[in-house]
Amino acid sequence: MPDLSHPARVAALRVLSDRVEAEYTTARSEAEIYFKELRTSMGVKSIDVLMPSGESAGSLTIGGPRRKVTWHQEALVDLVDRVAPAELVEEIDPAALDDADLLAVIRETRPDLLRRTVRNAFLRKLDEALTDDGTLTDRSTGEMVKVADVDYRPVTGAFSFTPSSGAEEAVLEAWHRGELAGVGTSLVPAIEATTAAPDDANDGGETAAFGPMPTGDVS
């Protein structure tokens, strides 16, 4: 078999990589439907990933519902001004970025260009105390004050995979044992075309070995 030139090798690997990447993207989309059901119906948060013969390939984490908070800045600042004024900071409104005046001059003559915001560290604490109705307790009056909108985005099946230290070896061994049916199918036509040489072309010589084709299911 002739050696590939460097350009041909790069081009071939890029094409094969693109095919596997497309297959991987499809597999993730299909898996999310399954993982969504696992998370919502059975409460499954993580899965130990095992190859058919039992070797560990890593762990998979299924995302839960996501909490999105939209703060009402004016109400929030008013509340913090009453209960924790030291947690407020002054910053220049973006509208003042093109203004040549110094901050001191702006403070004296253009207070409209200044705005107050809550320190990020304190905002994180408020986030933890925030109710699902978007309210916080005003400690100065005991009243509940609306300072945000809170939405929960539903479980989508989105997930992350963390390979184990032996993942590469476990997957490659399962591949060569023919246990990964349905994996790498985008490469099967190319492999079959390479191995299916005519009898007269072999001349009784040896045929290149690529290992058994995958036949098992991924667990």
C-alpha cells in the first residue's frame, strides 16, 4: 500500500473527522431525548458509563431545571439601600462613556450619568434568599419586596460526559472486539471498501486486518 503524502493524509483525516463529528452530534441529540425522560421521570442525575464487557468509560451528568433570575434594578437598589447600603457601588452609566468630564465633575454636575448597582458578592447572597416569586424580605420593615422575575427552564436532556482515565483503552478494546454496533457507522463504507479486495488482487497473499466490525450495543 503506498504511503499517503502529507496533504493527502491531512485531507483524509479531516474528512473522516467531519463524518464522525456529524455522527456524534446526531447521537447527542438522540441521547438527550432519552436522558430527559430519565431525569424528569426517574430523577436520575448521573450515570456510570460502562462498555459491554464492564470496563468503565467515565461518568455522565444530566442537567436539571435551570433557574433564571431577571433583577428589577430600581427596586433592588432601593431595597439594598435600606437594608445594606454598604453593598451598593456607584458606576458611570454607559451613556457617560463618551463624556470627557471627570468622575468628580460628573458627580457634582451630572448626577444623572451615575447609577448605583449591588456588589456582585452580595447579589449572589440575595440570589440564594430570593423566593420563586422574585421577592426578598425588607429587614427594615419586614415586608416582602418584589425585586426580580424568576423562571425555571425545563429539563432538556442536556448532559456532560467526563471520561475516566481508562476510557480510551476501554472504548478501543470494545471496538476491536466488535461490541459497538451502531458506533462509527459513518466510517463503515470506507473500511468495507478497503477490505473487500478482489480474489485475484490478493494473489493468495495476506489481507490487511482492521479488526471485527462492531456488533454489540453500547450500554
